[in-house]
Amino acid sequence: MRKTLMLASVALMALSSTAFAQTAVIVDDPVLVDPGVTNSTVVEVPGEVRTYVLDQTTPSVVYDGDVVVGTALPDAVELHVVQGYDGYAYTVVNERRVIVNPQTRSVIQVLE
């Protein structure tokens, strides 16, 4: 009984960490993190935001540069609001969908 309970607990912890990993972006590079933040930070993106962004038909814009987490997109790149989630915007850059912080215009997740 004890072994069964222990195995079930281990399996549950493994599954819950897998689910969490799918909705979090970990930023370790201090250059990409907001000033004043010295350790890594986790940005959780709700699954509904990801689904909304993936369902939209938005034309791609060309951007000369790497589109990675932490990149601040220029004003020339049009951002689109995520309905119901004020803290998130999105766009499609170089054929890649990205979720953006609308206040800082920085990429918080690149969807593959």
C-alpha cells in the first residue's frame, strides 16, 4: 500500500511539473530581464492566451533581428490585444507568432 501511494505521488508530481512547464517561460539571461532583476524570472502565460493567439489570422511582418524572449519590438511592428487579457498582446514576426508585453513591447513567448 505504501509503495503504491508513493508511486502515485511521484507520478502526480511528474505530471504536474510537465503541465507547468508548458505554460511558463524561464528567462535566465540578465540582459533580457527588466533592470533591477538579478535572478531568473518566470512568466506564466495562460493557456487561453496561447490558444487565442494561435487561432488568429494575422499577417506576418518582416523584422531584421532575432525574435527571442526579451526582444523589444519597435513601434513599427503592430501589436494586437488579446481579448480579455490586458497584460498580453501578440503579433506575427518573420512567420513566428509571439506573445508580447504591451507596456514594454518585449517578447515574452515565441510560439512554435
